[in-house]
Amino acid sequence: MSPARALPIVRHRSALIIAGAAAKGPYAAGVLAELAANNRFDLAAVVGASSGALNGAVYAAGLRAGKPEAAAQLLCDLWTERAGVLQILTLKRRKAILREALETFRRDQTTNPIRFHVVVTSLAGHLAGDRYEHGNGHVLAERVHHFGPDHFTDPARLDFMTEVCMASGALPFVFKPVQVTGEGQCWDGGVVNNTPISLAIHGKEPRGHRSNDVNHIIVVSPERNVRRPGPYGRFAFNRLLEILVEERLGRDLEQASSFNLELDDLRGALERIAQRPVSLEELGPRLDWRPLAFTEIRPYERELEGNFVSGFFRPELRKSYLDSGREAARYALARDATSATEEAAAERPELRLPN
């Protein structure tokens, strides 16, 4: 018996964040195929930026209809068969591919009230808050679009969702900015926030309030969490894209980890004051705070071959990205299951496996 099967798997209320990576998008599709087959997590929200928005839209559509495996398979097929450079050369072609995929699930009944959040970069920008009336506001480029389960059954909203996802996936200097209705020209959402963890936690609510009971974040990124050798050339375009993918993710994960430690310190302080044990389950609902668990699904043995556009020209590379995503997901899920078993066994010695 393997350690991963020693205890029943604990289901989390989870949010899925799909980082963008242009032609490395098949990696995320491979990950999603494994997640769908595993069926361990209860997903409340999907968040995407850049090509992560394209993968996220189709997967969220399938989740809403109770068909995540079909959605993941559809994504694998699209990346394999319809993501060549000539097939995605124009915006019209790219929109048609995504809109057709979303239509697949439109008439299905809603079984999961999933939420879908997309980040785009507004070239015009917008004024933050209401302080601009006093002349001291800030112009922000990040725009976030929120879609609920009803939007996946409304043709007009699906048209708009397609438009927004096309803008979020418009990689700078590779694709032109996309005109978004009511907002003007927009570009790749990964420029401003490639892995929007805060959206997974807060949704549409103001920062400091949680819109749901999410306690687990799944982050899908095609970049290994390793230090890269230098120096880079004068025009290190590929490295610039890597920074866009990883910088915000690294900072957000560090911030979340610090919050978990601070929350545990607060619990310890309250125990000393109350002179009794205080659980995080007791503390969380009162303050709308709870620790966050993270599952990062990255390539774990080697970096993905090629750069952010190579896969558009090489179908065999897209296939290898799919396989790498599946492999990375299997590894991450097995690692998490083993860790959960070891933690439970530490708390309940009777559940420890014999040597």
C-alpha cells in the first residue's frame, strides 16, 4: 500500500490559477487533464491571465456543466491540432476557435456555480478609486473581468468573454492589442498580473473580505522555480517574458506564506491570553481569516524546451508540453497526498503505516 492511499483524501474548497505562457499553453492543458481525472478538489473559482485566460475559460465552462474531463480533453485537442502559427495568425481565427469551444458547453445545465476571473492590461488605463476628484488619484493599467455561472449560458456574454480572453492572451510584440468593448485597446493580462492570487481569494469583494470559503490555491505555471544562469543578451526578450510570468507569482506566494505564519503567531498569542487551546477553525470565521494551502504545479525535472513562441511553429513541441503538464500534475498531486498522510499520522499515531 502506498502512503498516498493510507488515508482518505481531504477535499478542499479550491481556486485554480492558470499562469500565461503564450505557446507554452499546452502545458496547462496537460495539467488540467490530470486534475479533471483526479477529481480531488472542489473548485470554486478559476483565474487566468494571458494564455491562462484561454485555458481557464474553456475549463471553467466545463466545470460549470459538470464536464471537466471533456473540457480538458477539448483543450488538449485544440492545442495539438489548432494552435499552429497559420491557424492563429489573425484575431478573427483565434476568436472563432475559443468561441466554438465555449459553445460546446453552453446548453448544459449548471452543476457547479463556478466563477471565472480574467485580467487584462488596459492601454488607456483607468483612475483608481474616487480620490481623483481631489487630484491625487492613480492611473492603473490592470483591469479585471468577473464572470459567473449564468454568463456561460448567455451567447452575448460568451462573445464578450471571448473578446476579453483574446485581449488577455495578446502577447506583447507578438499579437496586436485587442479592442475590448467599453474599455478600448487591451493587451496581455500577464503584463500587470500573470498569477492573480488575490482574485482567487477575494473575487469581486474589496480587499480584506473573502467572497467564498476558498482555503486552497492551485497554481499552474510552466516555469520551474529555479534561479536561472546569466548574463543575458542585450535584447533578452525571452527573459523579459519569464519575469512577467514569475515576478508577481513569487511575491504573492511569499506574502501568503508570511500571512500563514503571522496567523499562527496570532493564534499562539491568543492561547496565552485565554490560557486554553485556540484552533484556526475557531479563529478564522470570526475574523474572516484562514490559512491558505498551496499546490504549485510546475515542471519539476527540467525546463520546458523552446521559448514563448516556439510551440506555434512546432507541433511536436506542443505535444511535449502537454505530456510535461500531465507528468508535473501527477508528481504534485502525489507529493501533496503523501504530505497530507504524514501530517495526519503525526497527529494520530494509530494511523501511521507500519515500517
